[in-house]
Amino acid sequence: MSVNALYTDLSGYYDLMCADIDYRAQSHCVHRLQQLFGNGGSRHLDLACGTGPHVRHFIDNGYDSAGLDINQPMLDRAAIRCPEARFSLQDMCEFRLSEPVDLITCFLYSIHYSAGIERLKACIARVHGALATQGVFCFNAVDKHKIDNDLFVKHTAQHEGSRFTFSSGWNYCGVGEKQSLRLSIEKASAKETQVWHDEHPMVAVGFGELIGLLEPYFEVHVLEHDYGKIVSWNETSGNALFACVKI
């Protein structure tokens, strides 16, 4: 997978981009899922870990945590945030571990960075091979059939005298296995305003198809995308949290 130029250039702003995310709540929810469905182990790997905020919370909760990402500047920042953790520059569809882990996470819809169905299948197989018996794979995903191309989320943040406005939204043409994540970043200061636009290629998959890809490897639990409570998916919402137990 090629390194994204926007993230390479703006890795220092990544935490600002994600300032509205409750990393603690997300990490705690997955910890509860590991307790409910998993083997009780504490060896953890975070796929597409970025600058390591989830890894930080898992370490603080007693996990032996590691992370991987395809972006070295992100990993450099993650290592500063989590000096106890092990980080590696690896593709989540091709990664290798020296020993199995008990929990693998992939937050912020990053499973879609697999970019195509064949690579998604490869990622699922790699995860299964890397997990110990009754290990858990947790990630969130969006159903391609539920995507609203007109829907964007937006938030602002102040940093070093500039006001940043971040917006993002899914886009799907209605057919095939490709969707995209469209990003816009505006940096406004007293002297000038700069704007970046980018589009990330992502894999498009319906939840029925995704469950079919997972079931040969896992006992699959599909949950509502609500990190405050653990509730079964209502089969109508377009976002869900997956807790997959190795079989």
C-alpha cells in the first residue's frame, strides 16, 4: 500500500484531526469485549495505529501493547507517546508477528484501508493467524449500501495561533468494491488561509459480505456502533462494531 502524501506531510496535525474522538471510551469498550468474548490475555496489537492514542490507553489498562502502521512519521510520534510499546512499519494486509497475541484492534474504520476485497481477505487471514486461541479481533466498519455521499462530519481546533477546520465524508458510486474517504483541511491564520483536499481509496463492502468473509475464521458478533454500551446491531444502521473470536 502506498504511503499517503497528505498524512506524511501533516502527521504533526493528525491528533488535531482526531481531536473529537473519545479514545478512552473506544479503548475501554473493546477491553470489555475482550473480557466478554476473549481468552483473558493481555497481549494486544493495534493495526493502523497512527500516533498511538489507543495503544496508550491499552497500556494504561494493563496490556502489553504494540502497533503497526504504514506511515513512519506517525510511528515516530506513537513511540514518543508510548515508549513502552513496540511499533513496526508494516502493511496490515501482510504483517507478521514473532508470537501470537490475544487481542487485535483496528479503530477509526481503518479496516477499509485494505483498499480491495482480495486485500481485505488477506488482512482477515493475517489477523486470524496472528491471534492466540479464542483471541479477539475488534474493528468498526461502514456498510457500502448505507453510505450517504452528501454527509460530512466537521470539527475545528486551535493550534499555534491558527484555526483548523477538518471535514470528512464517505463517497461510494453505488457499484463495485471501491469507495473513498474524502478529507478537507483548512488552516486559517491572521495572514493567510491554506486548504488541503485529499481522497483516500478504500474497500467498499456490505455487512452481509463482510460477515461472510469473517465467518470461516471467527465467531462473529456484530454490535451497534456505540462505545458507551454493548448492544447487538439492529441490522439497519450503516455503521457497526465487529467483535470476532478466533475459532
